[in-house]
Amino acid sequence: MGENKRKRGRKPKSKSATAHEETASQSKNDAVPLPTAESDSQERRRGRSKKIKVALPERRSPRLADSNGDCAAEAPKWEGAVKVVPSMDAVVKVFCVHTEPNFSLPWQRKRQYSSSSSGFIVGGRRVLTNAHSVEHHTQVKLKKRGSDTKYLATVLAIGTECDIAMLTVSDDEFWEGVSPVEFGDLPALQDAVTVVGYPIGGDTISVTSGVVSRMEILSYVHGSTELLGLQIDAAINSGNSGGPAFSDKGKCVGIAFQSLKHEDVENIGYVIPTTVILHFIQDYEKNGAYTGFPILGVEWQKMENPDLRMSMGMGPEQKGVRIRRIEPTAPESHVLKPSDVILSFDGVNIANDGTIPFRHGERIGFSYLVSQKYTGDRALVKVFRNSQILEFNIKLATHKRLVPAHIKGRPPSYYIIAGFVFTAVSVPYLRSEVQLDIVLDTVSHISCRLDPLSLEKLKLFELCMKLPVSAINKTNSAWRLLFLYLTFNRINNTVCFQLYEFSAFLSLALARLAPCLSSSSCSFCLWFELYTRFLNQTSSGIMFMGFYMNQCATSYHEFMVQEEGYGKDYEFDAPVKLLDKHLHSMAQSVDEQLVVVSQVLVSDINIGYEEIVNTQVLSFNGKPVKNLKSLARMVESCDDEFLKFDLEYQQIVVLKTSTAKAATLDILTTHCIPSAMSDDLKT
């Protein structure tokens, strides 16, 4: 993520005193007159203004490099109208040192690494950037344009859902001579936008331009949520994250935060709009901390089928969406019921496809209305139930997930007894178990080209032996990955990864498959038969495990039946039930967690249990396990002769209580583990 600095061999040109004097008189706001159309009412073509003829100005001074390497020149004069580029002095470069938790070894952290991104100054002596730019930060520094000083910054708030972070600097010198950025309204389609930041490829500020090509509810990769977003055709690269997007009037209309890169698309970037930014800022100002975006805790179904509406007793003029399930922890669970039809939200009628009118000629998902609310606000919801129309004043709250998408900067919880490492499941934990290096700056597609049938070539990867054995702990799992490899390479012999950054995971996995090629011929025959049958299949493309594949829907189904594989970007060999709970299960209480045995630290006390990995713990000594803290308390206070853990798939683990507790201390010493439980479990 860090940028590679390039050294140029050329010597800088000599600077004359005259050039210094002329450059010093340049405006700090970088007001550069540009040629524009003769009238704002002129028709646009594909987002670009019509060309006009202008007289080129004469240069009055040579270009001069400032202290940051940026080029400055006296503003040229153009005939005709003048268009002012927004101030770029408010755009800063963000330097961050990250120390991520080690979810596989939760008692320690990973090696620190550095990154750089962009940010910009807003009112109130604050700076905005992306949340993923400062995630798991240990140190954050800011550098202004044209300055050689890096100022230490303090993180005030991090909004994981909206991918925005707020910083401040205590040094008064940082705020001198800089005007904050002003926010504008939501842009219209084809409105011009300019993205400013510090992307890779250089050290100085960069400016790219484009138009707004789409506005809809987007999936925020970092936040694992859906909010309003802008799609633009301006280039957004690694390092642009957190930089502002300006309109042609010099107002900030968004924050650059992610992009889509694929061989079939060009220049698709995404911007956080001002409605989301102002919600984040006002939430912080109102509550003194970031409280999040509320949700309507229901899963709903479209009512586009006329027979479905008729069976529900709805009239031809009535429209809405049917409630499938309700979150047990949501406040609306006390008033709403399954099969209720939501007709309107805060007086805005909802269509059968779940959309509402947005602007002229545009519609958007009704979750946009919910996202405009704040945690604790109330909303008037009109529902259709048993041929009656009812209204409820519902209090909105944030989402409580059984498997949280983030741990919000806290270290992961763990508990160890007799070498069994218990932990609570989260999305970062699932990702770390398969060694996916998550770098949430862009959504990248990277290809790895290999001949799928030349199995001998797999031995070329034997030097890459960093993949832990826990990732491929069974021969069956190894052949599963081999089948995935063969399947993915069917399409033009190309593997396309829709990951944030490709960390050579597949290469490392294939390296561990090489020793298996000489054994388990039956397993290989099974996989090869499936692969051969796959070659003759034709079907539409699907998204599986985050990989986009064509012509493999049938083989995917057969693969699922044979091996019960399941997952998204980050799961290869995680159990089906664990992933099913992540995707579909709802927390029954606010403190419920999904507790698993992540691994077993081998010792004489746990002989025969070594292969238990990522298996859910259902109960202890006949009592259900509600969360990790309750499990630790039950084990620590147990006076029974045996410790009995009931796991999923009807597995049980039985240990003698006295022997297990005595062996724990030796195991901790052997593996240099400071404590048998995390600090949050001790209170």
C-alpha cells in the first residue's frame, strides 16, 4: 500500500530571482482560468463541453517547481469566460502506520506496515479521510501541499459503515493559511467532477477529471453495508482514497473511496456523496462520537407478482414489499410481524420492487430513507396486515450481527484451556483463516495465468511454503482447491480474483497440493471427472467465493454436493454451518456470539483432538454457550470431574478437569502466550 518513491537523475533547472518573485505572487487557492463554453445552457455531449476557439496566452514566466515538487506558473489569461479550479491547498497527504490484529493468533499482532492516502481540511479544525486509510492505526501524520513537515494527527472518529474517518491536528501551524473545503449539493448525472489526491505513481498532488455516470445504493466494501454512492469515470487509484471530488463550481461533492478494475471495464470509480459525509459529521457533532447508520431490521421480499399481491388481499392500487424476517434484537420486532407489507416509510410510498422516487427520472432503494435517519430517531411506518392498514412509530437502531463485519479497533477475544483456542467469529477472522491480505483501498481484479491440465507445473510453486497447514488440513480439502484451480482456469486459462489485493494465496495453496499428486488416486479421479464434465457444460456466469466465472454453474452445484464447499471472498475450507450462520442467521440477543474452536495447540492432554479446526461450540457440560465470556466463566468455575464440550456435527470433547487446567500453564509457556484469556474476558 505504501508508495514507491522514484528518484530522477536530472538536475533541477536554475531558478532566477525574477521567477521567484513572479511565482510568489500566485494565489494560494490555485485559481487557474480555463476555457469554458460560451453559455452554461449549451447542450452537453457525453458529459463534455463543446469545444470553443480561444487565443492561446503568452507565458510570462517559466514553470517553477515549488518545495513539494509541484509546478506553479503565473495564471495565463484566456479570452472569454473564466472557470476557477477549486483550492487544492486544503488537500493533504495522510501517512499511517498500521498494526493489524492476528486473528489466527489472537494474543499477538501482525507486523506493522505503512500506507499513504489522501484527505482534506473541513471546518472546525478537522480533516476527513477514509476509514480504511487509518484502520488499526498506531500513528497518523499529515502533510500539506507544498510543505516538508509532517504533523502528528489524532483520530477523532472512525465510521466503518460509511468508510469515513475524522482527524485533527493539535499544532496551530498546520492550520495557518488554509481555507476549509465547502460542501455542495448532490450532483446530477453528467455533471463534471474533479478528483484530487496523492495516488501512487508520484509524490505530488494529482488531479483527474470525469463526469458523474451513475447514482444509486452501492455496496461499501470496507463497511460491508449499502449506502448511497456516486459512480464516476475519473481515475481513482491506490492512494486517492480519502481525497475530495470537486464540482465545476469548486464545491466538494464527495470523497473518493474505491474503484472497480477489470479487463472488461474502464475508469469506474466510486465516491461517497455529501449526504453520507454530512450525516457522519452531524452524527459526531450531535453525540460526541460516531454512532452509525440505523437500519430497518427486516428482510423483505418484492411484491411484483400480481398473484402474490392478490393472495395477500392487496388492492390494484396498493404497492409495497413483504416482510420475510425480523431481527430479534431490532426495536421493530415488537410491532412488526412476518408477512406484513410495508406500504410507506415516513410518508413516502414504496413500490413493489422496493424503490422510491428520488429525483426527476430516477428511483432509488427505500433504504436511502432509513440511512438519512440517526440512531435513536423515530420513523412512521405504514403496513398492510390482514386487510388492514396500520401505522407504527418505530425507533431506529444500528444493526446487531451474529457475525460482525468489524471489531472496531479492538483486539480479538480468545480463551485457552488445555490447548483448545476458543474465539468469537467475525468477518476479519474468517478472512485471516485463509490468509487473504485485505487492503481496502481499491477493488482489484488480478489474473494468474497457468495451464490447467499441466499438473507438473504445480511443482514450480513448492518454494512458496508460507501457507499454514490449517488452511489445507485434509487431502480432501487439497483436492477441493485443485478442482477450483482447474475450474477457474477454464475461462481463457485465466483466474480472475475480485479481491482488494492478491496475496499469492492461490499460488501458495497450489504449492501445498504438489505432495498430494502422488496419492489418493480415487479422490483425483473424482475431481478430474467433475472437471471433465465441466468442460462440456455451458451456462451463464456466476459469482462464487468472490471469483467471477463463466460456464461453471452446473459444476459448481456438483462441487457443492460432493464437498459442501461454501463462501465468499475469504472462505475456502470453512464449515458450511459456520458460513450459513454468517450469511443467514440472526442474533437472538445483543450479546450473542458465534464461538468456535479456532485451533488446538498440540499437547499430550489433547491427543486425538488435533484436527479440530473452526468448529462451533454448542454447549459446555449441558449448558448452551451464549458467548465467549460465558464459556470462559463456566470453564473457570467448573468443579465437575470432566470438561465436556459439545461441538457441531455431533462431535464432543471430553477432558479431565484437573489435568486440563494443570496442562494449560505449560502450553502457554511453550507458545509464549502471556495469558489464557484476552483482557476483555477478565472483567
